[in-house]
Amino acid sequence: MQINSAEFIKSAQKPHQYPVHDLPEIAFAGRSNVGKSTLINVLVNRKHLVKTSKTPGRTQLINFFLVNQAFFLVDLPGYGYAKVPKALRDSWGPLVETYLLKRKQLNGVVLILDIRRTPGYAELNFVDWLQQHSIPSILVLTKTDKLSKSQQANQLRAIVKRFARNREDFILFSGKTRSGRSLVWESIEALIANESAE
Ligand code: GDP
């Protein structure tokens, strides 16, 4: 993907605040501090388009970024700071659920997971929930630079098993080395093309 432009358009909480357009949107979800901002910045070749290391507990907003005047990358608030994370509704809130269920322009969700961490119920429930609602997902395992190749392979095996998905469903990524960037773009492009073909 050649990036010609990437710009912040607006933040929103309620649907009436979402930007008005007919372009496809790809949303990014993940636990706070997982590396979501870093991934988006690497994708669009910008250091600080999305602010990194946000203070937890701040007002939660959905941020919309327009890329190449052609599609939007949508940064959903991070989850996981709740003291008792339960179901999606409790741990992440109606803000995200409303966006995911109501947004007609949504083509798919990129879920970002730390490759070093065994996914918990929040992640497993979220992926199930996306499937139940027929929302396509891309699963990105980030911070791979923090593990050796053999550790990566072991973690990948464990995570694939835990989600009961296929190896091909996961993309290994590092915000530090940028490895995996083109694979993430290929998957996003496929989601965007999918929708245009319908
Ligand atoms: P967010 O809260 O999910 O948006 O996470 P950030 O993108 O702000 O990243 C949280 C912290 O992890 C920051 O200190 C980043 O520099 C670091 N980080 C993010 N991605 C990677 C990665 O792939 N490798 C390494 N080594 N550090 C990363």
C-alpha cells in the first residue's frame, strides 16, 4: 500500500458524531498498551498520527483517520483497565459495541494481541462476538521483536490453539522492526476490496 496521505478527521462517542461519508472503514481494537497506536502509525508511515501511550482512564473516544482519501482507519478505545473485566459489554462498553454493530461503513476489525500474552476471556469473547455478528477480523500478534524465533513459534502455536483458529488467521508484527507491515496491509486491502465487490 502506497500511502499518499493520512489525516486525523475527528473523535466521536455517539453515532451522530461519526464522520459522514461512504468510504470503507477498518477498525483497530486491543487491550490498552498492546501497541495499537504504534501499529496504526507504522501502517501509515507516521510517527505521531495516533498518540501513543495514552493515560488509562481518560475519556474514551473513537478516532477516525482518513487514508489516501479512500478509506478510514478507526482507532477504538483500548480495553482492559476495568478492575473486573467480564463480558464485552462490561469490560469495553456500549461505545464500541454501538460502533461495531451500527456502522454500515465497517469492513472489518484488526484485533491486536501481544504475542507474549496468552489471550484471556476478553479476547476470546470478543473474537466470538465478531464472528456471531459476521464482522470479519484480522488477528495481529505484535511485539514479536521481544521474543526469539522459537519463542514466537511456541506462543503462536498456543494462541492458535486457544482461539481454535488456523495459523493463517494470524499475522506476526513488530512496531519496532516494522516486520509484518505489508502482510497487515494485504489483509486490510482484501477486506476493503471485499466490500467494494458486493
Ligand atoms: P496502545 O495503548 O495499544 O496504543 O499502545 P502503544 O502503541 O502506545 O504502545 C504501548 C508501548 O509499547 C509503547 O511504549 C510502545 O513503544 C511499545 N510498543 C508498541 N509496539 C511495540 C513493538 O512492536 N515492539 C516493541 N518492542 N515495543 C512496542
